[in-house]
Amino acid sequence: MVIKTSRFGLVELKSDDVLTFAEGLLGFQDLRQFVLLDDPHDDIFAWLQSCELPSVAFPVLEP
């Protein structure tokens, strides 16, 4: 599967990598499929990237 992102361009991933939120995320109920992408330029942040809308991605940190 290949998804388009605004930050990383085209990204190839396996279907096992997709995280599905049955009810979406708060404020983004229409978006249900996301993937967690490491940021190649930053060791601290990763991105929860929408598979459905390239412009939507949330920075995440490891606790």
C-alpha cells in the first residue's frame, strides 16, 4: 500500500502497519486509518499520519 503525505511524500507500507480507529479521533471522526511514521530528521518525534488525508498528521512522543 502506498499513501501520499504532505511531510514525507509517497510512503510505502504494509497493511499490518495501519492503525484503525473505529470512531476516528476527537475532532477528526471522518478519518479512521492512520500509520505511525518515524521522522527521519528528528529522533524525538514520530507522526501519526492519516492514510486518508495527506495534510493531517499529529506529532507524537514516546512516554
